[in-house]
Amino acid sequence: MELRLLGGVALYSGGQPVDTGSGRQRCVLAALALDAGQVVPTDRLVDRVWGATPPPRARATLQSYLSRLRRTLRGGGSDIVHRTGGYVLEMALEAIDLHRFRVLAARARGGTRRDSVPLLREALELWRGDALTGLDGHWAAGERDRLHQERTTAENELADALLEEGRGEELVAGLGARVSAAPLDERTMRLYLRSLQQTGRVAEALTHYQDFRRRFVEDLGIEPGAALQEAHQRLLCGAPEADAPVAARLPVPRQLPAPPRHFAGRHPELDRLDAAFDVTAVAIAGAGGIGKTWLALHWAHRHLDRFPDGQLYVDLRGFSPDESPMEPGVAVRGFLDALGVTANATPQGLHAQAALFRSLVQDKELLLILDNAADSAQLTHLLPGGPGCTVLITSRDQLQGLVVEHEVHHVRLEALSDEEAGAVLEARLGTPRAVGEAAAVREIVRMCGGFPLALSIVASQLHTRPGANVAAMAAELREAGLDALDAPDPTASLPAALSWSRKRLTAGQARVFALLGLMPGPDISLSAAARLTGLPVRRAHSELRALEHASLVTPDSAGRYSMHDLLFRYAMDTADELPPAETEAALRRLVDFYAATAYAADRVLSPHRPQVTTERTIPVGVPDFPGTAEALSWFEREHRCLLAAQQVAGARRWHRSVWELAWAMDTFHARRAHRHEDLDSWRTALVSAEHLPDPDLQATTHRLTGTAHADLGLHDEAVHHLGLALAIAEKSEDETSQARAHAALAWICGKRGQPAEALGHALGALRLQERLGNPVWIADAANTVGWYYAKVGDHNRARKHCLAALGRYRGANELDGEAATHDSLGYLESQAGHLQLALEHYRKALSLRRETGDVVREASTLERIGDTHAALDDYGSARRNWRLAVALYRAQGSDHEAEVLLARLGEEPGLAKLG
């Protein structure tokens, strides 16, 4: 079955057309196909098919269309499947012409010049006319224009490639037709002039340039760009047609970690890896700590010359106890980044991204190391299809599914032989010491069971302990005994080495090690470790240094401490031996510390937020934050720990702490666009709020849960929670909560395109805030009223309220509010036609956004500055600001906003397409 979108929307089976129903039903199919393999929310489907004003029975009609399409698709092996929140088209991406076009174009951009011409020709031959022909509506028109830009880009890239080969004569007729269709397109005209010059038609080229320049100046009031003027000068001077810029080629990735030191033995396994070189994929499997990565990296560095196209490496975190295994999509996107694929060139969905990855490495001699894999399912999308790539996989799992399904060669890694382990220990200790105490070395080797990690720990202890001798340590290890971990054979037991390491600690150090097994996040700071252990900071630092010397913890350059996953598991086990009251108190101290510090940092970011009362004394040791930059930096370092601490608090029913952590993270989440984390945090807090007898807190929780839903486009859920917030506040006669709920409802109505309803809520919030009397909150409400008056076109009232808000903000030194109000004033003045005044306000807003570190709103302000420059015909300034906005949107994960802005850039006259 084949689905065609690059022309009329059509479905074929066995080369014959299949009836897909009415125009709206075909629109449903196209709306799903553009995001094939991804869930398309029901609301989005309705919007794509019917626009902003769907009929009352739109959902019922949609169900009917989906049912008919399912019956049609299932006959050809495809389907439309309902998922949570929406529907997904399950169809092979290579069966959809648009996705084939994108893969071919991406391969052309990454390949050689010789390869790019046939690939681009094949891609462009898939087009049978304008995309989505026959579909009406705003969405279809917008997609048609965006896809037209993709086609134009490919056509230009093909023309560039042909001109680089001196084949301009082949292009003259086609480029002439394109110039007629787009008479103000500078890039097409430049390509046309080059083709004419290559065929010796210089006089004709000069005439075309003069006609183009005249139209350009008359219609746009500006001269053509520098590139076109340079092409004109070459024509005048009779200079040979200059080479076009060579398209970006794939970078050569060099991602391997450093080669392991003190490697010894493993000769049979290395020989098997050498012999399996032509197999393309090898899975190295074995117990944790047995040296899988050690072996893979050693072999890889020995054979770097075999992989001239580079090496890719990823730790898939399959057996990391402090976090879930890496999603395959994250790994694929990392590979695409390493191969130079920009965000706007990356398709949506794991299947499409994996297909693009396989296409880019199809003919490459490249090494790929997939380290610490969880299971076969995690790896399926990460395997390249080309014969030139070699893949090394390490895992504790035997990966039988991968061996059977993909014929991956399997290397089972056993313990080192005594001879090999002795060589490792000798390399670590030095030959004189090892030979001088040979009997003790042999005993240690036997009791360590041939595990490289255990040998490393032993060697570290012998190096760092003053006066230590090998015989005494062997005796202590013998007395400690060996407990099985992954197998009953005590000669292959890693816990023995770990328990012996712990036995060498002082009582205080052992207690700290055990308590570190309780840390909820992936790492821990010194201050947090001090609170967890209940020790003064200097004492905690001393104990952590001792654990570092024992190779039980690892500090990073920022002074944060983490553990190898096996060591962390062992620490978790040892924590179980502590009295329950002690572990409970330790976690209580740590959660209180995180909540109090996050609250203090939040007060710096947003000093005029309502203060939250606390039931406990603020812990000592909470750091001071001199300014916004320091507070943001702390949140960025501790973010994952804070989220994990909230989960710990929830599991122990520390409901107030759960709520306080959600509140304290809210401003940071907003400024850094952590929308999903914000929603998860408030959902957790919502459960706890039901156990807290505080109506204001419950109303606040519903309100912020509602705004978190709205940030992700979940408007129905947002309205539900905001309605509950208002109802609770009205029932308790809490005017403060009522005002905040009205403000939030104004915001969501604005996002839903209902400015009149938004203005009503905003006015309600202002009336309540004026009765309450807080000047900053009054300013917040007044600015919101001004914004929505501007939205409904009442500029005088908008200006009055915004200026009043600005005065109050300045009096309170509230920079966020000042920035928001200047942004509002910029918008209303631009709507009123006062463009220079609008620019002044926007620039003030931008300066304040940067001062407060609000990168989320900085992006939208930059976009509006670009809009205003464009309205003033200053396209160079518009382009610069829009590019900055796109970069910020991408960094925040706001892909939709970035794509919309890129599409608009392509539509503006006088603007080069953003790449």
C-alpha cells in the first residue's frame, strides 16, 4: 500500500487507486500521515479538518471518518490505532511519498556531490503537483506552503549541484520558468544567471538582472541582496562563474571515551571480536562489573584505522539504578546531532528518525558502540542497515532476541583467568610490589573472582592506605568471605570486594556510605550530603573524601558526588541495615533541605510571589543566592534531584513537602520551558493537596495544574482545573485565590483565541486585586487587562491600564512585571501603527528579560521585535531577531513555535530562507 501526499492525496494498493472518501475524510488521512507513527491529539485532528469553528458534531463525524479509513487501510497491512489522547497512523514510512522525499533529500545533503544529483532527482520525481491538492482549509493551506518551501529548497540544491558540475545548460529552461513563477525570488534568479553564464548567454543574463532589479526596487523599495549583486558584477567583469558554496557534509564524529588503562588479558575475546569484524554487529554480554565496556573500548582504540568515517558512542543506561534506561529516540537524536543533522531537518517520530539515521550511515565505514543496553527492544532502532558499519553492544542481558532476529554475533564475557587478573593487578600495583608479595597477590586475585572492578577497588585501597601491605589486605579479604551476586560461584563474586571495601571504612564513613544509598537523584552536592547524613559540612566533606579514595564515590568538577551503579545498589542494600528511624530522619532532613533551598532560590527569581508558610523550621545550611543567575544555576544543577525528592516525599505521604517542592520549582520550570516536568510535579502535588486542610492551597494547586496543562496545549484539562480553582476560592470566599483563578482563566481564554472572554476574566481579577491592595498584584492584573484591551482593539484603554501597571512595577522594583508591561505596550503600539514606539518598548522588555534570565519570554519578545522591523521594511534586522528567536525556541523544545516562525520567514519578501 502506498500513500501519496505530494500532489493530490491518494492511496494505492497493488498499483491501483483506493477510494479514500470525501475531501474531509482525505484531510483526516493526510493529517495523520504527516505525523505517521506519532499520536495526533483528537483536538488537533478536529482543528486540522474543520479549523477554529468546527460543527457541533465534529467529533462524531471524525469517528465515522476514522472508522471508514481503518477498514480501507487494514486491507493493505496498515491501520489507524487509538492511543491515549488521540490517534496514530501505523504505516511503514517508506510507503508515504513525503517521508521518502525527506529521507532522500537528507541523504543528498550528507553525501558527495556525485551522489546528491541522483538522490535529489529521485526525491523531486515524487512530486506530482502541489502537495495536498484537493484539500481545503487553513491547516491544509499552511502545510501546502510549508511543503512547497521544502520542495523549493531541494530544487535549489539540485540546481547548485548541477552548476557545480558545469551543467548549467540543463537548467536554463526550468530556471526560467521558476523565475517567471516567482519574479522576486533572489536565489532562483541567481541560479538562473549562473546557468545563463555557463552557456555563454551573458548579454541575456544582464538583461534579466536589470529587469529583476527594477521590479525589486519598485515593489519592495530596496536593492537586491549582496549575493545577487555579486553575481551581476561577475557578469559585467566577464569573470568565470564562481563556484557555489559546497553543501554541508557529514562531520566525522569521534565520540569514543579514552582507552582504558592497565588493560590485560582477554586474548580469546579479542580474537573473537577480530574474527567477527565482518559480522557487522557483536553483543558482548556478562555480569555487571565484569569489564564489558573495558573490553569494547580497548578493541575499538586498537582498530580506529578501520573506521575512517568516525565512531559513535552512547551509554544507554540500561542498568543504572538511579534512572530509567535511555529511550531509543533520545539515542537516535544524539546520533543525528553528531552527524550534523540540524533540528529543523530532523523528522518527527522515532521511526522516521531511525530511518534517516540508517540512510546517513548506509555507505559509511563507521564504528558504533551501544554501551550498557537494557534489552533487545531498546536496540532495534539503533542498528544501522549498511554493511560498512560495525556495532559493538554491551549488556548484562544475553540479548537473545537480537541474536535470533538480527543475527548479531554473541560474545559471552566470563571472569578473567587468574593469570589475566594477576596481570591487571600487577599493572595497577607495579611489578616490584606484585612480585615481592606474589602469594598474597594470587590470593587476592582468586577472591576477587576475576572481576576488573573488584581488582580496581583493591588496588585503590592498597595505593591510598598508608602502610598497607598486600598480605594484610589478603588476610582481611579472606576473613570477610565472599557472597554470590550474579552466580553461586564465590570465586566470581563482586559483593565480596565491595563488602571488604566497606569493612575498611571507619564507622562514620560506613554510615555515610550507607546513607548515600538513600539519595533520590543521580548525584548529590556536598551541602545536600551534609543534610542527608546530619553532619557539619566540613565533616561530611572529610568522609566523602575518604569514600572517594576508597573508589566508592566519584566527584565531578562541580563538586557533586555520584556512584557506579553497582556500588549504588550495594549502598542501597547496606542502608537497609540501618535502623528505620535513622533512614526516615535522614530522608526527612534531605527533603526539607531541598524544599527550603528551592524556596529560597525561587524567592530570588520571583520575589513578589505570595509567600508560602512552612510547618517546619528552615534547615541550617541553606545557601544564599546573590542574584538571579546564581539561583537559576542552582536549579539547573539540582533539578533532577528535586523531582526525585518530590517522589520520595509523595511515597512517604509527606504531603506538605510534596506541595512545597512543586511550588518552589514552578518559576524555574516556566523560565526554562520544562513543561512536562512542571505538569508531572503539579499532578503529584494535586494528590497531596487533597490531604491538606487548606482551601487556598487546594485552589492554588488546581490553578497551577491548569496552567501546566495549558502550557502543553491541553486546554480542556486546563479549563477543568481552573474552573475547580475558581469554585473552591468562591466557596471559601477567598478573594486572593479568586483573583488568581480569574487571571489564569483570562490567560487560557487568550490561548484559545477568545479575547473577549479573556478580557472579562482579567477585569474580574483587577477588581478583586484592587480590593486586596497589593500594588504588584494590582499591576499584574492591570497589565493583563491592558493586553486584552489591545487584543480587542481598544488601544486607548489598553495604554491607560498598561502605563498604570508600569508605574506600580517600577515603584516595587519588579523587573519581570516591567518586562511584561513593556511587551504589552509594544504590542498595542504596533497594533495602533506607532511602530518606532513599539520597538522602544520591545527593546526595554528584551533587556529586562535578559536581566532576569527569562529565556522563554525572551524568545517571544525577539519574535515580535522581528515582526515590527519587518513592518518597517527593515528586513535585515527582522531576520537577525527572528533567527535569535528560532534558536531560543529550539533550545526550549518549543518546536512548533520555531517551525511556525521558519515558515513565516520563508514567506516574507526580501528574506533569505533560514537553513
